[in-house]
Amino acid sequence: MASGGKPIRLLLTGGGTGGHLFPAVATAQEFERQRPGTEILFVGTRRKMDTESLAAYGFSSESIVSYGLKGKSITQLFKAVVTLPLSYVQAVKIIRKFNPDMILGVGGYVTGPVVAAGKSCGIPTLIHEQNSIPGLANRKLGKIVDRICLSLPGSEVHFPADKIVHTGNPVRKNILDLLGEKRTGGKPEKPTLLVLGGSQGAQMVNKLVTEAFLLHGLSSKVNLIHQTGEKDAAEVLKLYENGGIKAKVKPFFKRMDKVYEQTDLLVSRAGATTLSEISVLGKPAILIPYPYAADNHQTKNGEYYVQGGGALLYQEKDISGVGLARCIDELASDPERLETMGAAMRELSFPDAAERIVACCLETINTSH
């Protein structure tokens, strides 16, 4: 879409995981590109990861007190419900002070009170749903918002048909910038495997991968980059060192573009943001969905890519270190298959998702005035 037009004031809300935050960042970057001078404010949680990530991208943020409702104990539920009026009042205060032209919610429990407050203040509202099965906040908000942007086929059944636009899930600019770039340092002799457990890490994925490498001699077949999450970093590193396995291990990689650039194959959870990033870049994957994800949405997310031929999917309970080692070995030894899967991943991607969402926001602003 051509850039140009007057700057707007955009309030973005959501977060709680990197998965919710990064598509919001991608959308904010596209707004800045199309409408230079646009004022952007994020309203999210007080999570350190959220505020640090936003500061790194140069965005201002505010937080409200808010707690999740889904899958909580009675005590936690009570606390969350009792806090809602306060969340709402705090959100109204921020909205009145910032005076946005548009409020865009990207999911996560904090979205609920902020979008509802925006609606009551007469501000145009839009939500973006990343997953194939919407979260509780977005499902409720679908009834009151002006428009709903969707990432994956299947999620439309949960929303009013006349509000839906299929946009895909936006990918951050530094990752999109890799498209068409040559790999730095040329292609290594062995393919590189990237292990991702999502921004929270994934204990079981870490366990399966370390077993696959320690017991089944995989390091002669692939180079290894392993993002472990904070909790398991020291232990995973120690296991590899003791086993004489050369691996790049970090709790969290801040520059995912640099990591993706080196990657030929992934073992990963099936979070919507990771899937949208790796599909845009055409990276084949072995997916192990998080079994406790709300409504088992990670399995549904992953199935879209499996059916399209870009990924393989195993439930955590059904795969062992031996099985995973065999699967990695088979794929790593078959460059043609990796290439075919990579091309299939690319076919399933939406590289222009951020542009589509911005177009939707601008249209909603114009029709509301």
C-alpha cells in the first residue's frame, strides 16, 4: 500500500507473551512507515519482558492492573473479576489523556478492559486474532468491536461474519527484511537446527532435544542453536558441554532475525507468532504443540501448516528423544525435502499482513467519522 496521509494517534493493547507483543510491534512499525509522525502508545501488562521489548523498539507504553481469567483457581478468578472495574477506570483515564483515533487490541487478557473502555469513549476499535481458536478476551470483544482481523482459517466461526477480514499475522520489519537476502557466511556443510520453546521456554521440548542429541549422535548431522527459556538455560548448556556437543544456547535471543538467517529446520512449539515468522521465511519445522495451551489452540495452529505440507506435528505425549532424533536425522539428510517443505511454508504465509491490518484500521477510522 502506498504511504502518505496525515499521522494518526494509535493506541495498541495486548501482551502477556512475546507472541501477542511482536505482531503489535510489526503493525506499529507499518503505521510509522505509512503515516510518518504517527503517535503510538502501547497499553499492556507490567511484565518486564513487555516493557523492555517495547522500549527496545522505541515505543511508549503504559500499564493497567489486569489478571487473566482462563484456567485460573477460584481465588485467582475472584481477584481477576474484582479487579476488572479498576482496570476499566485506569484504561478510560489513559484513553482520555492520549485521545487516540483508533484502538487496536491484539489479544491477551489486558485487551478486554482497554478495548471495552475505548468503545465506551466512542473510539473506533479493532481486534486482531493470531490463533486458530480465539482467546477469551477476543471472543467476548468480537461482539462489540468495529472490525476483526484474522490470521488463520477456521477462527472465523467464533466471530460475527460481517466484521471479519483475513489479514494474516504481522511479522516484524527486521525479520521481513531477510526476504531475498543472501545468507551471510554462505551455506554451512551441515544444516542448522533451531530449537524454540516460545518466549516462555518449554521444559519438555528442551528435554526431548537434549535426549535426541546426547543419546543419538545428532551433532554430526546438524549444527544446533537452542533457545531454552530462563529456567532451563544453565542445565541445558551443562548437558551439552558434558556430552561434548557444540551448541549455541541462550535463554532468549533478542535478535531473532540473525538466528533465523542461519536456520534450515526448526523444532518448535506452535505459537502463532513463531509460525507466521517461519512461514514468511520459508523454514520447515517439526512442531510439538504446548499441550496446555488454551483450547489446545497450538495444535490447531500447527495443523494449518501440516496440511499445507510445510511442517510435521507430534504431540508431546507421543514422541520420545529417539523418535525426535530419527525425525531430525531424516529431514536433515534430505535437502530436497527440506526445500519442498520450505516452499510450502512460504505459500502459507502472509508477508503483507501488517499492511492489511493498517488498511483495515484506516478504513475503520474513515467510516467512523
